[in-house]
Amino acid sequence: MSDVSTAQAAPAPQQPASSAMIITLSLIAALSGFLVVFVYQFTKPIIAENKRLAIEQAVLKVIPGSTAYQPMVLADGKLVKPGETENGITIYVAYDKDKQFIGIAADGQAQGYQDKIQLIYGYKPSCECITGKKIIKLAETPGLGDKIITNKDFNANFDALSAKIHKSGTKLGHKIEAVNHGKKNFPWQIDSISGATISSVAVAKAINDSAQVILPQVNRFLTQLKEERYEPVIQQ
Amino acid sequence: MSQSSSNSADKVSEDKITSATFMEGIWENNPVFVMLLGLCPVLAVTNSTINALAMGLATMFVLLASGGLVSVLRNHIPKQVRIATYIIIIATFVTIVDYLIQAISLDLYNALGAFIQLIVANCMILGRAEAFASRNPPLKTFVNNLGMGIGFTIALLCLGTVREILGSGTLLGFPLFGETFEPWVVMILPPGGFFVLGGWLLLFDWLKNRKEEQAKLADIQQEAPLGN
């Protein structure tokens, strides 16, 4: 090593051996890794349970009358249990207190004013309508855009928002769209909140984009959904 | 010999924990109102009281844990790699607090967003590790950091409550005013953070100036008889 030569040339400032630094950093990094993995392992099941509870609350809220649900996956024109396929769209199949199929819930998302708005909406085949929505994540302006969560008049739009399937069976009969405040003329239109038009339109787009694809497929599996008894995730 | 013994005596007196060790962070050197450190989370997440409290507690946890570890290891860390070591230690505890908050409440986690991870870049924590924890024994560091953490939390609450009351008309989610109250939305938007922080700094500066002037006045009154 060059330590000897520098020491002879001049009384250089004391340099600890690089091994000491390497050992210190390695030990600290190892300790850090151990702590992080330990906490990760400890909190993983709790976090998963929290996420499941959040979805459960949302699903049961958007389908009035539902008491239990279970996730299913739409993939390659089939309806299968999760885990049987890698790809596909997850939907939540909901059951009422008599364990009868009552409706489905699905995820939707669209660009809002600040960031993507994520939501879950419910659909009942009996009325061919959207029965509710719950915003999962948003970054809209507080006091303006976030009224899409709390505004009662706006939420009333989703009590029975028409979502009839087109005769061809591949899309909805009408586009679900947001119209200016007070201009709602049809049951498939959403009356926007004045002052939060962009956020209202985003909610409509999130539901429309998702429903156009998912609901016609769900419609094809209605008999399967009604007859096949799955073991719902929760029962009350 | 005598020199070394006086040195050790100095060291003992330095290691002594007094109320000033604890109070430093709460009043005299409050991280936010006096040192103006860690202002990024101070401005960003104080739009409600509960967010401010959660952020304050999370920061305090990281401050205490990282300060403790730095203090324990202070004689074993080579000077050249100390900053890197502090960063690893701080990042570890930030990751831990990130998982813990997710486990406690997803809503809270979503509300605090990226600012939990950004605790790692909070200059107050690195500053305390370098300025205090690396030079003092663990217990003293703990007491001092506890004061700093409480001071930081109080500062966040000062902003959070004012902004929530004015910006949403609520306190901890409970409505304070009637239906007719029109919230000052600007207060929960980013500009509100600056307005309220500016207001508090103004108040503390005014208090400080007044105290100094009173002290000066008292001095003059004491000296006056001498002059005569």
C-alpha cells in the first residue's frame, strides 16, 4: 500500500484505513436491511388486510343491498377465479343476504384536474344501471374538485344511472357522459358540479371507459353468475 | 495529569442533561420557527390538523430512532463516511415508518402521500445527527431530540389547526361554524401554507423584539440612578 511512502514523505493527515470505512458501511447497510425486512414482514399481512377492507367497504357501498362479495377475473372471454389467470380485468361480484347474485362492481380511472382519479362503481343487471360510485384516490383541488366525493346532488346522479347494453352486445347503448350543471335530460347523463366541471367529466369518463368494456361482457355471464355459487369472501 | 482530569470533568458537565437540553428544540431553537429547517413538509402537509399531527409524530420517530443509533455508534463511525452512514440510518427508519403508517391507516397514508418518504430529505434530521447526536451520549441525544421532535410537531400543529379552521371551517374534522361559513379555500392550498407560516414567524419575531426592548428598558432604568 502507499501508506508507507506518504508517511515517509510528510506527516500526512491521519487517514483511517479504507477497510474501516468499508466495514462500517457494510455493517450499517446490513443492519438497515435487517430492520427493513423485519418491519416489512411484520406489516405485510396488516397492510394487505387494510387494502382488502378498503375494497370491501367500497364494493358494499356502491351496490346497495349487498352483504358479501368476491373478486373474479374477466379474461379471454371467460369468467374465472383470481389466481387462475395472470391477465384480465378484476371485477367484484356481490351477493345479497340470501346469497343471491345481486350485482358487480368494477374499477375505473380517468385523468382529473391534477392527477388520475380512481374509483369503484357498482352495476345491477336487474335495473341495468350504475348504482353508486366511490372515489378511491384523487388529487383534485380541495374545496372545488373534491366535491365529487361529498356533493349530494352530484352523488344522486349515480343512484340509478342508466347503463343499458347495446343490441349488438358489445358496448353500451349510450355513452355515459357528464353535461353542464342543470342540463341533464337523459338517465345516462351526469349533472356536473358547477365549478368542478373537469373533475365531474373525469368521473363520467372513468365510469364510461370501464363500463363500455366490462358491462357487455358481464351481461354474457349473467346466467353463470346467477347459477354458480361461489364462496363469497365475507358474509354478514 | 491534571489537564486530563479537568478535561474529563468538562466532559461530565457537558454530558449533564438539563431542562435546557429538552427545551432547546421546543422554544429557543425551535426547528421550524427559529431555525427554519424542514420547511418542505411544514408547508405541504399542514392542510389539516390530523395530517400535521401524523407528520410530526412520524418525523419525531425518525429523529429519535436515527439520533439514538447515530449516538450509540458515534465513536465507531469514521469521519469520512459519517454523512453516508447517517443517510443510511435515516433512510432505514423512514422506510420503517412508511410501512407502519400503511399498516395503521391507508387513508392517512394516502393523505400524506410522498411526504413520508421525503422525511429522509428533512434537513432537520440530518442536521441534528451531525450537530448533536454524533457528539453526545445516547440519553442526552434522546432528551434533546425529543424536545426537537415535540417542537417540530407543535409547529406543524400551529400551522395545521389554523389552516384547517380557516380553510375548511373544521377542527379535527368536526365543523366549528354553521352552514353559512364559507371556507377560505386558499388556506388549504399551497399559498395558505406560506401565509400562515409568515403569520406565525411575524408573531414570534414580534414577541422576541418586545422581550429584547423590555430588557433594554429595564437596563436603562437600572443605570439611570448611576447616571444621576
